Amino acid sequence: MGNLLSSLSKTIHASIILAILLFIGLFYQNDGFAFDRIFWAWLTRFFHVLVAIMWIGLLWYFNFIQIPNMSKIPDEQKPAIGKIIAPAALFYFRWAAALTILSGLLLAAINGYLRDAITLSIYSGIPKHTAIGVGMWLGLIMAFNVWFIIWPNQKRALGLIECDKEIKEKSARTAMLFSRMNTLLSLPMLFSMVAAQNLY
């Protein structure tokens, strides 16, 4: 067991195998399953939730742990965060954001409510689709912030792009403020998505 858990790759592979076994066990109790629209909607929703957990988890890591504690870290130790940990976290952060948006749009298309969600169901007036649409638009704003504001500014702030000290400090503040904006939007976005499951 120690060998399995010592390797992240082996741990993830074992987790996937357990999830597949659980899936087979649960669905075969219910007379099996077919590779139909319901299956693909379920699989897309699972992937959507998985990458969304990584995205929002990293957003909250930055805002609840890294940003508030950077001033407590001695200057000689800060390069470990800025050169190793933050770039790795930002890689997963931005790609999880992109995959969350893409899988959410695909899920809405598979389930037939993409137009309703994008237009906030002004044509159909279906509350569930309106709630998902609100969450979708908030998610799109947040993903835009990640890719086009936070990430470019973080590259300067972390020294991945050469710039003078003043621009570096301004970029760090801009990245922090838009990260905070995403944190502000994260609860209404999650609320909308969860509330949609109880609306019709």
C-alpha cells in the first residue's frame, strides 16, 4: 500500500480503477447501461465536476492559503513558491478552468439546454435552465479572468516574463485583485449550479 500511495501516478490510476469498478457495480444492479445520451451526459457531468473541483480548489488555495501567507515567508524561501509551486499550480488552475467551461458547454448541449442557458431561458422561461445559465455566465467571466488577466499578470509577477520591478508589482496586484474577484463570483456560481438541480 505504501508503494501505491508513494506515487501520485499510481494513486490516480488506482482511484480511476476503483471508480470504474464502482460504476460497473452500481449500473449493473440497475439492469446494465447503454452508451446512449444519458450515459454520455452522466460521463460529461462527472468530468465537469472533477475539473471544476480542481479549478475552484486551486482558486481557494491561492486566496485562502498562498496569498495571505506570502508575507510570512522569509525572502530567501519565496523563490520556492514563485518559481516552482505557483507556476505548477497555475498550470492546473488555468487548464482546469478551460476544461470546466468546455465540459459544461458540452453537457448543456448533450442535455439540450445550451440555448436556454446562454440566453438565461428568455425563450422558454425554465427556472432550472436560467439558474444553470447564471452559473455558466459567471463561470465564463471567471475563466476569462483566469486566461486573459490573471495568467498574463502572474507571468510578469513570477518573473516568467522579464519586466521592471514596478510593472512586476503592479501585475502581482492586478492578478491578486482578479483572483479575489473570481473568489467573490465562485459562491454565486456554485449556488446557481447546485440550485438548478432543485428547480424545474
